[in-house]
Amino acid sequence: MKQAAEHLTPVTLELGGKSPCIVCADANLDIAVKRIVYGKMLNAGQTCIAPDYVLVDDSIKQIFLDKIVQRIELIYGKKASESEDFGRIVNVKHASRISELIEPDKVVVGGDVDIQKRYIAPTVMANVKLTDPVMQQEIFGPVLPVISFSELDEVFTIIRQLSHHPLAAYIFSEDKQVQRLLSSKIQAGGVVINHCLQHAANPNLPFGGVGNSGIGHYHGKFGFDCFSHQKSVLKAATWLDLSFVYPAYKGKLSMLKKLLK
């Protein structure tokens, strides 16, 4: 952006951030867990819009954790390293970085690491605090921290504290009022209700960030508009030329005022 500014070149930036999943007490938990695991573990968590962490209502926290463990083991098996459906980290450097975010005493599933093979198991961590290393950066890997909340106001406070403008926010609730409240009060590049990642695949929706997660948007026609200069062309008629728009304006002021109202 700095280099572009020196040449007055416009830019669109799609950055990242800690994209939250909010799981409310009334959520369809089987569907929520299925879709969160899909969204988080796709490409071993290496997508810019992957759910970064989960905020789950305290009343369903344990059920949620039990179901997410069952789901991970169902689709990847007891040893995800042997699964043909689970990827690897892009390089050793990032595998090492991600491994350092895992705190063994907080792991409820996964936690296995092989740096040289670039393998990080699908990992879920519970009882995570906002000050933990895993909450200090975008994870960009298959590690999912889970934090509980008791009031919706806590959700807004946590999101503001971690990443005021996440690239995406995922809301799991069956209550339309809760959906509206969360989607209107969370400033994110995009919001998906009861799914993950799907907004990026829809060409009818603008995709991009806001604030520290990016500038501008694209995809579909939005991408065409983003990378095009919309040049204005006005063609004036010559068969009519109103004299009162030209100086001198003495005696014309009242007419001009009426015209410009």
C-alpha cells in the first residue's frame, strides 16, 4: 500500500485476522459442529477466512466439545496423519510456529505434531484465555481454541479485544433476533449465519475486509468493478444553450437560485 501510494495507484487489500465462530445456546449443534470442523480443517486451516476461534455459550460448552471431538475422529479417524482427507502445513517454519501455540494441558483432541513432515493434528483446545499465545495471532492452521461466554455482551468485548475488524464472522443460532443483533454489531468483512466460508464462494456477494482486515471488495461483478476505472462521459447537446448560466449574472440570480434548489 505504501509503494502504491507513491504512484497514486489505488489498491484493494484483503488481509486476515482472527475470525470468530459464535455458537449460541439455541444453535443446531450437530450442524454447527459439522460445519465448523469443515471450515476450520479445510486445507489444514490454511485459508484466510477459516474460523480462528470459537465463542460458545457456557450452557452448551461441554456438549459442544464432546460433539466436536466425535466429529473430528469420525471424519479423520483416530490418527489424522493416516487420513487422505487431511492436509499438511505449507512449510516447516509455519509448522513450527503453529506447534508452539498448542498447550498440551488444554488439548481436548489432537495435539500431535511432526514438524519435519509438516503435520499438525486437528486440535481443539478448551479453557483458553485471551492472554494465551494462541489468541495473540492469526493461527492459520488446524488448531481451534474454544472460549465460553454467558452473555452476548461478552462476545462483542472479546472480538473488539482480539481483532476489532475480523475478515469473517460466523454465527450459529436459530433465533432471528440474535442473528440480526450479532450480524449488525460485529464489524467484519463478511458474516455467515449457520455455516462457514460460504460467502467467499458466492459471486453475488462482495468479498473483502474492513478496517485492519482489508480495504475494498471483489468477486463476481464486484471484482470487475474493483479493478476497472469507471470513467464518466457526459455528452452535451448543442441545440439548446441556456444563456442565464453564463456571466454576467446581474438580474439572473433569482432564477439561478430556483434552478439550483
